[in-house]
Amino acid sequence: MSQIDLSPLRKNFPALAQKINGNSRIFLDGAGGTQVPQGVIDAMVNYMVNDNGNYGGYFDTSIATDKMLVDVRKSVADFINAPSWEEILIGPNMTTLTFSLVWTLARDIKPGDEVVVTRMDHGANIDSWRSLEDYGAVIKFIEINDSDCTLNYELAAKVITPKTKIVAAGLASNATGTINDIKKLAGLAHKVGALIFVDAVHYAPHFPIDVAALDADFLACSAYKFFGPHVGFIWGRMEHLKRINPHRPWAEYDGVPSKFVLGTPNMEGFSGAIAAVDYLAGIGREFGKKFEADFDHFSGRRLELKKGLSAIAEYEKILGERLNAGLKKIKGLTVYGITDENKFAWRCPTFSFFLEGHTSEELCLKMNKEHIYVWNGVEGFGALELMKHFDLVKRGGLLRVSIEHYNTVAEIDRFLEILGKIAAEK
């Protein structure tokens, strides 16, 4: 069977057609925020022109806005296979929503309670929960295997104890690309009566998500990482959402999910998020036929989304393998993460590396001159604990290359060509 090719989808992204002095731009920065298709832009403009209004009123634009806020929750519920749209909480981004959830769950924390995080996670996931130290919580870390930046699950089984109240882990690392075995961690957490919170921000644009299969209690993601605008979501099991009592104005209003809305939402942003989910479903309809049998218990948009993300995963694996092979040929370069292609089922197409004699900032600036956009990681792209673990801050951090389905083999080859020239400089 021929390899899947999603490059025709590039036509949907206006940013990819823009040029600087006749040169095309190469976006290898998706882990920091993806480009958006025209359909997302159109949806946001359409809302601002035709439906702009606050929610809760008795006139046309407000009624349309109320419907849109239900529709975006339905879209995200389909995206992650949540049981109900009412379990979807909306807000500006994962970080803000997570801090708000932590502040809420702090009501249940007593001195000596333990909260478990991982060493490779983003600071939004680590430091949000670390703030519970102010309530007497003890923060414990699941460490990593240094050789390939995977979690030490044997240690996890020891770190998670009857004192553990919350386990917070990323579904995929935005620094190393490592995919974590959330179902295994969920089993360890639930065995001792703890909750598990999953940061799926980096995983979301690359693979299908199924909160039921993960056995999670909460899961967060942000639309600007899956081809939408700057808005975020948290899914939570209804039993938890009904029980917990968020800090909020008008505390007498106790319905779910409305009690979790703090202030007026970004209406045009959520309109764009609906379009982003529909764009991914469209990939399933156009390119996902071969994956249909893998998801025979799904139907409708949920099926199309699973097929679309499966097509993306297969295509990005081709690009990731090409990048991985090229990086291995460059002397003085160390990749932090899985490099054994037999284990690529456990990594996203995100590669971070250190090149001897070059700081990540220096490399980014040189790449920018070639109109190639990559991320410098002195602070670890938010994964500061990981950078400190490897003592990389003082060495200039890691360079991150993050592939999305709108990238091409030619772009990977161009990046490797420039990187090879930089590495050869005396």
C-alpha cells in the first residue's frame, strides 16, 4: 500500500503561501502553536460580523452565541470522545484553566496529602499543582530514564501511594515528544483512590484522543495547538464536576458547566475552535478510509476525527523518521528522546537536540535567516524541570523541531541541509 501524503492540505493554510523576498517560510514550530486553515479564519470573521454578542440574552445574536457555546463543547467532546458536552469546560488556555482547577481542588487538600507530577512535564502542569504546597501538599516526582526520556514506571508504582490525591502527567512531552502510558498511570492512581489529570496539549494535533480509553479524570488541551485560535478546554468526569465547587462570582449559580465559566468567553475564538475540529474531521473523510475498521465502534463526526488523526499520525511518522535519520548523521548532535524507530509508537514527531558548540538561540537565529522557524529552549519550552535535570540551561538549552501534518519531506530536507552546514562551521 502506498504511503499516505497529506501535502495537498497545505492549500488550506494561508500562512504557508506567504513569502519573504520570494522565499517560502518553513514552519517547524508547531509545538509552540500551529498555523490555522482558512476555514478557521472564516468562522471567526463570520461570528464577528453576523453573531457578535454576549451570551444569555433574548435577541438574535445572543441566542446564536448561546448555541455556539454549546456547539463548541459538542465539538471538543467529539474530538476527545467525552461522554457529554456538558463535561467540557472552556477558557483562554490550558494554563489558566489548570490553575483554576487546582485552586478549586485545593479545597480538598490537607497537610500531608501527596500530589505526583513527572519530571518531563510542562511548567503549566507541574507548577499549577506545585502551588498546592501552600495548602500543605507534598509534591513528588516520577523521574525519567535518561537514555531516552521515557517515564520510569517502576518508580511511579512506588511514588504513587495511599497518601496520593492527584497524579498529573502529560499525554505527550512538548520537549522530547515522549508519549506517556496514561492508562498505566491511571490504574496506579485509581488503585489508591487518587485522581489523574492529563495534559494533552502537545498530543492533540498528532493522534486520536479517547478519554474513556485513557481512564482519565480530567484532560486539558488548547485549540491553538490543533490548528485553531487561542482558547483552551478541560474535560472532567461529570461526577467530579458536580462535586467540586470552583471559586467564582455569583456562587449561587451551581450548574455544570456554567459554574466553571469565569467572565465572558472568547466567543470568536470558540467559533474558530469549532471550525478547527471540523477541519480535522474533514481530513478523516478525505484521507481516512483505510483506518475505518480500527474504529468500528464510532460513528459520525467522532469516527471522522479518529480517522483524520490516524491519517495525520501515519503521515507525520514518515516525516519524523526522515528527520530522525538525518539528525543521526550530524556529528556532535544529541537528541533528547526516543531515537529507536521501533519505538516511535511512543513518541510525537517533536525532536529536541543539543549541538555541541552552539546555543539554541544561536541556531534559531541562523535558521530564521533561512526563513526556517524553530524554537529555542533555554527554559525547556516550558519544561524547565527537564532542562535542569540534564543541566542544559547553562549550556544554552535545546533546539526543538516540531513537525505538523502541513510540513513536507522537502521542508525536512531543507532544515537538515542548513543544520548540516551550521554543524560543519569552524
